[in-house]
Amino acid sequence: MSGDAAVEVRDLTKRYRGTAAVDGVSLTVRPGEVYGFLGPNGAGKTTTLRMLLGLVRPTSGRIAVLGCAPGAPEALARTGSMIEGPAFYPFLSGRQNLRVVARYAAAPASRIDHALRAVDLADRGDDGFSTYSLGMKQRLGVAAALLKEPDLVVLDEPTNGLDPAGMRDMRALIRRLGDDGCTVILSSHMLADVQQVCDRVGVIDAGRIVADSSVEDLRGDGELVIRAAPADVVRSTLEGLPFVQAVRSLGDGHGVRVDETRTGDVTRALVLAGADVREVRRVDRQLEDVFLELTTGAGSDA
Ligand SMILES: Nc1ncnc2c1ncn2[C@@H]1O[C@H](COP(=O)(O)OP(=O)(O)OP(=O)(O)O)[C@@H](O)[C@H]1O
């Protein structure tokens, strides 16, 4: 373990009754980055996050959180978390709920106003929790995670169940935390959200990491969409080009994985082969496309 990482996980495995929920996971989260943990339902996201917090004991493997063993008091003192939705007293106000959490977490009560401001709940802090919208409840959960002035925040599905405005607010909040130098790990089903808010992502499928890279690298160079005829000439020409990585058939054309600088070469080759080129257009790959390619797509969230 290098010791420079905010979180370092090596060969982490968790078995339940012989079945691996998490199977040899290795990943590194660097200080100050917003790291997205993506995967279909049941892929092992929550189990991994719970192991990082010392809530679940690994079957095997190594974890360092802020240089400490998971669950070590030094690590927990600098880590805020929201796992599987926030739990608050409905009959107390937001502020009173945070007071309860602060006392329990040995965090200074002076942090409460700061935490409420950070999640845009300062002017609703004295209203009853039961009167909050789902988005406000989720944001209060993040406020609770911020009470300790943490270096690391772990959020399990922070946008779960939120409407578009709630998601936008949560995204902005997470990005602000990252910009303020806090390391954030979040799990999500919301691929578009992760694409907008995360610096790097790990994709987990059936307990195994299938990708761990920057969002940009994962999305790659995008695809060149070509409409040209006849189809057999187009396909054989494209497949014969050494710089073309992959050719796939679309309804009325072909999609080609190729570096953007080769767009002219591809078009020229098709014209020289006698193809009638009607359209050549570059399409960015969305994280969702990559996710579906990488995972089995078995989860309903996929
Ligand atoms: N306490 C447990 N006992 C037995 N099996 C468990 C336990 N906790 C999790 N599992 C199993 O481990 C696998 C991974 O579950 P986990 O909750 O980590 O997935 P997830 O990626 O967070 O899924 P979701 O997106 O649905 O929350 C699942 O097959 C789940 O049934």
C-alpha cells in the first residue's frame, strides 16, 4: 500500500455462505477526488462501502482508509458517511436531528450551522424533518456526514429517489465538496450524474471490478457514425483500416471506434473504395453506453 491514497483496496473479498458478494476488488481513490462507484443491482457496491467503513468484516484482502485500518477511530473521526439512506427522528427539526448526531459522533455543535449551510438547508433547519421533501431529507443526511469536518465522505446512492431538481442540487453539493478538497466516494445507479460529477469511476459487476479509470478515458474517443452504400463494401473497407478499433452495424449505417484525427482518412478510404458516402458524423459515447458494454446488464438499474 502506497500510503498516499485516500482509500486503497487490494484483493478485497467478502463471501456470504460461500458466495462471493465482493470478489478480489482492488481500487485506489486519490485525495480530493470524487470517485463514482457504479454497478448493477447486487453487484457489491454497498458491501464494499460498508467494508471501507468497518461495518462489514472482509473475508480477505487489505483496506487502508486515510492510512488507517477500516473502522479505526482515527479514520472514523475524519470520515462522514451516508449508507442506505439517512435515518432521522421525524418529530425533530433538521437542526435538532443534527444536534443528536453531533453528540453521538462527538462532533462540535458549532459545526451544525455550517453543515446546514453547506447543503442549502440553513433557512429550513428549524422545520420538522417530517415536513422535508425527499431531496431535503437526503441533503440533511449529507449534512450529518459533514458534521465532523471530514476529509473523506462516503455516500451510498445519494441521488436515489430524487426528482430532477433534487438530483441537480445533490450533484452540485457533491461537486462543491470535491472542489473544497474533500475526497468523496459515491455509489450510484445514475450514470449521467456520475458522468457529470465524478473525476474517476470504478465499475463493479458481479463482485468484480471491470473498469477503474477517469470518466474521460472510460468514454474513450467516441464513435464515428457513417451512412454509406453499398454496405458490404463499406464494412470490408472499414475492417481493412489498421487504425479502426471496432466496426458495428447500426440500423442504416456503421459505427466505428477510431481516433478523431482519423476522420478524414476513413472518409477518403470509403470514397476511394467507390462507396457512396452520405453522412460521417462523430458521436460522443455516454457513460451509460460504456457501462452496458462492461456489465452484464442484468440489473434493472442498468
Ligand atoms: N448480509 C448479507 N448476507 C447475505 N448476502 C448478502 C448480504 N449482504 C449482501 N449480500 C449479497 O451480496 C451481493 C451484493 O450486495 P450489495 O448490497 O453489496 O450490492 P449493491 O451493488 O449495493 O446492490 P444495490 O445496487 O441493489 O444496492 C448481493 O447478491 C446480496 O444479496
